[in-house]
Amino acid sequence: MAPDLTAADAVVHEPTHRWVDLEQTDPDHYRATNRRGGELRVGAGDDADFTPVELLLAGLAGCGAIDLALITGKRAPATSLRARAEGHKVRDEQGNRMSDLQVTFDVAFPEGEAGDAARAVLERTVRMIEDRLCTVGRTVTVGDHVRYRTTGE
């Protein structure tokens, strides 16, 4: 039986469970809401709203950047941290999808011993992000079938 979307936070109380609700606000525009009340506008690409593909890219960049900051920040906080996620939207025999996904970090640390220590673990940290830490990237890489369904109404 499909979940009652009006009681999403009551559906599952497991610590591993995550969800986002999406509601149409007008044609081609939606509002995504997380369990903490955060909201994001989603659109079809006709205006400044993020498209679903852009949200995927933002998830890849954000997940990696958070992990990067957590690990290197134990040595020294970054003085600047930027990330670009990119790829190609293709249509082929497998359907519509993204390919050649890549996240590039541009990070700087302060001068001195702490900054040197952060720089020393930077490349290893990026490998760990790719190989096991970033939940979004690992989900894309490992893969899991996404099931789409209706509430039955």
C-alpha cells in the first residue's frame, strides 16, 4: 500500500529514512519541502527555478563539499570552498539520463601549519568522497532501481 503523503513524517520513524514532499504550485512549477520545513522551488527550466537535473547536480556538489569541509576542517577551515558539478544530459537506448558526471572542488586553506595539514589530506579526502563517503554520488554510482507509484486514488 502506498504511503499517505499528508502524513509523511509519521510514515517511518527509522533513523535511515529520508523524504521530501513535492507540491505543484502552478503549471510547470513545484515546491519541494523537507522535514525541517526548508523549501525549494523546482521548475521545468523556463525560469530561474532549479530543474530536477540541476538539483541532482547540486546534490552531488553539496554532498561532496560538506564531506570535504568536515574532514579538512578538522585541520583548518577552508578560506574558500566552491564546487562545480557537471555532466551531459543524453537520450539513448537506455532512455534520458545524465552521463560523464564530475564534481570539481576549488578550495583554499589559510597559510601556516594548520592550512598545510588540511592541504596534505585534500586529495585523499576527495578519493574517500568518491569511493565511499558521498551518499548522493555513491547512490548514483552503485545504482538502485527507483520505483514510481501512485497512492491509488
